[in-house]
Amino acid sequence: EVCRIRLQLQHFNTPTLQHSNTFHKLRCRFSKTGPAALHGHLELMGLLKRAIERCKTPAAYSEGFHPQMKLSTGPALPLGVESVCEYFELCLTKDVQPVDFISKINATLPEGLKIIDAELVDLKAPSGYLAPAFVNYRAQFLDPVPDTDLEKIEQNILSLKNGEYLTIARVSRKDNKQRIFKLNDHLDLSTVVLTQRVLNFSLRCTNTGTLKPTEVVTALSDISAENINYVLVSKVGLVPAQL
């Protein structure tokens, strides 16, 4: 009897939210630069949710005792990597004007987070931007990085395009086992270009994950742990999965 009363009280105290009147998804592209690049993925989600609530956006929530905002984002960005092409999709209970939404939410977001554009899409529209086929990166080597590292990159790029393989070893935190990845299988080799002190490349995204951009830079250059701090890596574009 006590348990039944407690359940009734929990149900009574659950906030009344609209669940079924979800009409559209709002798809947004945003940038994550400067100090915001140091926000982890969970922290980023919290910042976005609080900003959406402050703007009184008619967001849809899940059902149950702990309703969750129906907000989806793309893959987590490596900590410290900037981006100008992050995406999230928000389910709505009412239509909003994308221009108004951008203006309101940008006024509440912290430094480094900015909504660039937004559009209303059908609920059944595939989320190709949240699970892209390829992600484009740009790595800029600052002056402390020696020219010998850049020469090594040029040699390795040539080797890759001639059909030779480069491998990356990664040790799992869960079981401490080492996994070997073939760099050739994760790169679009046609996009790997070194111009002066800037390296551009595209990484393939798969169901089992993708390589970190810093892993690619390290594998191509044999750069030291000290000098990797002088490489500025940015996510500059993506190729969405088939929409």
C-alpha cells in the first residue's frame, strides 16, 4: 500500500509536457571555437539544453518519470579541437522561425558557441549530418614545429598514394588490448594535401567509430609529444551520409 501511494505521488509530481504534438525537427549548424573547444560532449549537451530552455523554445520531451529533451547531436568532438560545422537536431511541439531562434539562443550561449544557421526539416528526414560519411579537418603547424616533421609528412603522403600502408596502434582503456588501424582505410587519400604549413585531410566515419585527427597528424609526421601542442586542429567541413 505504501509503495502504491509513493508511485501515485511520483506520477502526480511529474511535469506535464507535450509529447505527441511534435511537428518538426529543427536542424542547426553551430561552431565550437576558442574556450568552447575545451567543453566535453556532456558539458556541451548541458549548455545547449539550458540555452534552449532559457529561450522558451517549444522543445519536445520524452515520456516517463524523467522526461528528456529530444535533442540529438553529431559524434563527440575530440577535446581541444575547434569546429565550424557541428550539428544538432531538436524536436519541437510547435513551429518556430529559424531566424528568431538563432537570434535568441546566440544571446544566451557562452563564448565560443554560436548557431550559424538553422532550418525546419520533416520528422522523418534522415539525420545524415549527425552521422556523416566523412569529416574534413585542417591542421596548422606553428613555427616551433621543425621543417623535418613537414618533410616527413610529404614523404608519408606520397607513400600512401603509392599504395603503401601506415598503421596506428591504439590501446583500449577498457581491456588494455592493443588494436591496429590501417590509416589508408580511414582516409580519403585524394583529400590529403600539405600546403606550406597546413595539412588538409578527410576522415571516414564508420559504425565502429573513426580515428582521431591528432592520431592522423602523429602518424603522418612522427611529431613529438611536445610539438603536438603546436598543431592547431580544426574541423572545417563534413560529407553527410546519404540523405
